[in-house]
Amino acid sequence: MTSKILIVDDSIMAAQALKTVIDREERYEAFVIHDGSGVLQAVADYDIDVILLDALMPDMDAYDVLKLLKDNDDTKNIPVIVITGLTYAAEVRKAIKHGAMDCIRKTSEPIEVIAKLNSAVTIKNQHDRLLKTEEKDTMTNLYNKLFFNRTIDELLKAKDANPKGVALLAIDTDSFRKTQREYGHLFGDEVIIAMARTIESFVKPEKDFVCRLGWDEFFAILPDVSPYMAFVLAEKLRKSIAASPFKVDGKDVKETVSIGIGHAGKGENKTDSQLVNEADDALHRAKENGRNQTIYFGSVHAKKSSR
């Protein structure tokens, strides 16, 4: 996998020389900009892994750029190596104090440049793996509560970018505890994993998010989906689960789910907790009304599926 390196240097010749060194390495691809003000846009455009940043530039020096990067949630964890022609020890202390990972001299040999890059890329990859692990449920590999809370908040803040709003499906099994009592916890784990894969198969992986928050409680976040389409999808999922027993260890396990739907439309000022409460409330009504059904919170009369 190619790691992408951003060189930020106002000197065209110095930047090109550094790019030539980096591009000789097959695992790296270098991009160049000549002013600090374009860093955030370049990081977004090229999906940058490491930044090589000239200490002295006319518009913004390295420390102004570092502040810009560290104040932005999307860029604060990108390793930065400061390039300096000044007194090295003093510059290292200053750079690290401002959030850089390391420094290199402008006169550094190519082998030193690549060695520093190797270390920075390793750290970046480790951080990315840790972040993915922290946001995934270890048993099902679905997203977890940490990811759910962050994503709901981000989507609602930017929901006007989704013309149809944001739909939330709260999905809960109807008789899982009985299955677990009958067959045991390990068997129950396999049922949960099978349930997770089924729910995933009904959403669009490139834009939707399936999360596991409780033992047998799942949420599906559906950006740019209308209440009607959310209800249609939920019903297809519910009916498919009811009609198709899970096959676990050679046994057919019959299970049904109840689903509650909340929705935040474009222009509405709903908080993440309001949206979650709507979906939860609709789910509880589905349970109270007999289970194995879908209810949309916003319907005037509880929109109950026909069984």
C-alpha cells in the first residue's frame, strides 16, 4: 500500500529535490505545495499520511501550520516532520513542543530522510489500526458505541448536506434470551454474529453504518434516506429475518426482530439524543404492540407493519 507524503516548502527547487528522493521509494508518493495556507486542503485532496514541513516560509511558518493542523480533528494525528536549516537541537525542541513528531536538516542525506519517513508512517499506521479497533465491536466487527455517538453527532451537524435527512433504525431481537438459555452463551454469540451479517446485507456499505450497542441491540444509521424509504428497508429486513432461520452449528434458529425508526429532516434542529430517543421510543412501542413489527416514530398513528 502506497503512503502519501505532503511536502510543504516555499522553495521550488528544495521541494522538488525532496520529492525526487521520496518518489524513488515505491511505497511512497510525494505531493508538493509551496505555502502553509493550503495544507488542510491538500491533506483532504490527497489523503495524506505524513507531512514534511519547512520551518521558515513567508506566509505561515511551520509553527503556524502546526497549530492549524493540531486544532483540526481531521488532521491532528498526522505525523509532521519539520525541515530546518537552523540550529538543529533548538529547532527539534521547538518543533516537538508545537506538536511535530521529528525534524530533519535541509542538508540531510536521502537515507536519513527515508528513515525518518519510515518511522512516521509506522506510527501513522499503528494509530489508524488502533482507531479502527477502538471503534469496532470485537465480536461482530460492527461499529461500536464510540463510533455511533461520534457519527450521529457529525451527521446531524451536517445533515443539510443530506437532502432527505438522516434516518436511524433501532433493531432488537425478540426472543434471543430464550435461545441463549436453551443453547448456551457460545451458541448465542454465533446467533448475534449471524444477525449482524444479515443486517449488514440490507444496507449500503459505502454510505450506511451498522452499529452494535447492546448485547442483541443494533442501530443502523442511514444518511440521505427519507422516512418512507427507511420504513421500506426496515420492513424488508424484518420480514427476511422472520422468514429465514439462522443456521448455527447445524441447527435452524428461528428469530424475529422489532424495529423502531427515528428521522431528522433537513432543516430540523434535532440533537443526537433526540434522534436516538425517537428510535428507541418507536422500538419500545413495537415491542409493546406484539413484537416482530416496524414502527416509525413520526407517524401520527403508529405505523404498524402487517404480519
